[in-house]
Amino acid sequence: MRNVAVVLFLVLMSAAAELSGMQEVIFPEAGALCVGLWLMPKAVWNVRTRQVPLLLTVAALIGLAVNLLLPFGFGLRFLVAFCLVSLLLHLVRCNMYPVVSAAMLPVLMGTTSWVYPASVLVLSSLLAVGCWWLPQETRPDYHPYGLKHWLKLAVALCLFLMLEAVVGRLMPSFSPAMLTYMSVPPLVVTMIEFANRRSGFHERTRTIWGLIVAAAAVGTLAEWGLHRTLGLPMAIGVLVSSGVMLLLFRRFKPFAPALAIAMVPLLLPNMVLLWFPLLAAVGAAYFILVGKYLSTR
């Protein structure tokens, strides 16, 4: 039942986006939220059900405000969005890290439409309602990190954004706009997860990296092959990609950001789409290794 609910939710989200013609309806991190809130029988985040739509909507508004109000380049706006949403999570003492993605996605995609926070509100409210139907065990203990920890994560992100800019200048075949997809928000969330020294992900480093690469490849092939090449509805591709990822989760254990990565290709321009598995592989390697390093500091 949990698997069916996850697939149905993502399929309906993509169908709504295609039928309305509004790309802002697609929220890739909904995949990660479905895993953490619905798929897992044991709660993984220290968050109350009523907080889910509130935190995600506030984060979406932060990302939209950064785009509308700050006259900076992409890198600086991306970093500012990360810092602001990190402060939000620190203040409310919450470890539902997909909230970070809600603030960073509109910056990555250049979203300036109020449709985005409205869609996040609707989707997150539906997720919260689903939590009553698919209850989980008691919330885990939460050991909050201080602002110094979040500052280290911000520095690591800043260094990677600088690296992207340098590579973009040295390799003209990869435009700077294309390289920004090496730091898609679910990969930033992956770094945060690995930076938690109490995380059990450290023992599965290679497996999780493989899941992320597989998710990028599966999502790309489904979107490119079924939707953009054969002309089938986007929902068909989402049905295939989410189904494959859930099968992989049964074999290798779930990792929430991986399902979000499988949804990212729905938003990618054609010039980036087929390169996305490679970009995700490089970005995942950096963010996982940096996260593990920071967890020891």
C-alpha cells in the first residue's frame, strides 16, 4: 500500500503539471518526502505532521523571494537561499532536510512565478493528510547541530559553486548553465544527510552513490525515451522511473534523495537532459565525500 501511494502521488503530480502546462507544479523533492513520510514504516525526521506544509511553503517562499529581490548571479542567490533555509531549520529544530530543496529549487530553475509556492503548499498538504492514512512509529530523537555546522556546509557548497564556474571557463563544451545541475538540490540534501555523524548512511556510501546515479539514469531515460521521443504522457515516464526506484529500494534499502533525483529530469532542458546522469554522478561524489568529512569535524 505504501509503494502504491508513493507511485500514485508522483504520477498525479506530473499529470497535473502536464495538463495545466505549468512546470512549477513539479516538485522533485516530493519523491524524497514520499519516502520519508509514507514509504518508511518508522519515522526518520523529527517533524510533526502539521509542520510539513508550513515549513515547505515557507522555504518555497524564501526561494522565490531570493529570485525576485536579490539582483545577484546564480551562485550567490543559490548560496543565500541555502543559508536562509538552514537558519529556518536551525530555529525550528527540525531535521526534515528536503525543506532545503524547496528553497533552492526555484533559484536553480529561475522560477519567478507564485505558482511554485502554491503548488508546494498543495503537495505538502496532501503529504500531511497521507501521513494520517499511512502512520509511522514515534519520531526519532533529534540532536541539533549549531550554526557552526551549517556554516561549514555553506562553505562546502560555496567551494563547489566556485569549482563549477572554473570548470565552465576551462571547458567551453560545458556551459556554466549546464554545470549548475551538478548541484541540484537533492544532492545538497545528500551532503547534509552525510554530514550527520549519527547517520547510518556512512556504511552504505558506495551503494547510495550507485542509487543516485541509477536514479539519474532511470529518470533521464524515462523522460527522454518515453515522453520527449515517443510522445507518451509524462506520467507514464514517472510511473516507470518511480516503480524502478522502489524496486531498487527493496533490494538496497531506501535513500530518500534518490527518488527526488529520479524526478529532476522532468524539469531539465533538452541540452542538459542526456548529460544529467554524468553531472549527477560527479556532484554526488563531491557532496557525499564532503559530507562524510564534515561529519568527523
